Amino acid sequence: MAGTASARAARAIAVALADHKGGDVVVLDVASLASWTELFVIATATSSVHLRGLERIAIEEAATQGMDRTRKGSSADDDEWLLVDLGSVVVHLMTERARGFYELEKLWFQAAAERVTSGGATLEPAAGANR
């Protein structure tokens, strides 16, 4: 993935999510596949409370990276997928059930992917990433 400002911000958001127990955090480079965004950050939450906490963390980290949310949708207590649209970076926060059902990594299988772990020191290609 390129070292653009958007890529650095996406990685920083991904690390923050992993540091706050977001599960299986992945950054997908969809720039060559989508005209409306460059990168996806995907993370799994363990509960609806955790989902909202990760949303707050993503928004806070985005702000430190100089990115603002483009729009805020409404959410309900039983939501299983929250989207944080930052323009060039779109953060997908999902419950395990929603992530298994929608399988974004399979849908966007042509995107280069990196798995991000807590602490930020470990960035490695995600399994099955198209290189």
C-alpha cells in the first residue's frame, strides 16, 4: 500500500482499533477498484457496546490524523455494522455475525490487504491478499 496521507491515517486508525480489542483488523487498498474511496479499515467488535466504543476510537484517531467524518448516520442499539465515512478512508465496524455474513474481504478480494495487530509494530499481508 502506498505511503499516502490516507494510507498513514488508515493504518493509524487500524492500530488504534486493534489496541482497543478490535478483532481481525484489516486495511484494504480499494483505490484501483472504487472511485469513491481509497481504503477500507475493517474490524470486528464483540458486542454493541464495543461496537460504539470502537466507533468513538476511530473518530478520535481520524481527528488526530486531520480527517473528519463526512456524514453521520443514525444508529440503533441492535446495529451490527457501523460505518465511519472519512472520504478517502471508510471504516467498517462489524459484529462477528455481520462480518461473517457480508464477507467484505471476499467481496473486495482484488484489493491489497494488510492485517494490523495491537501495538502497531506488526503489519503483515492478510491471508489471501492479492499482491
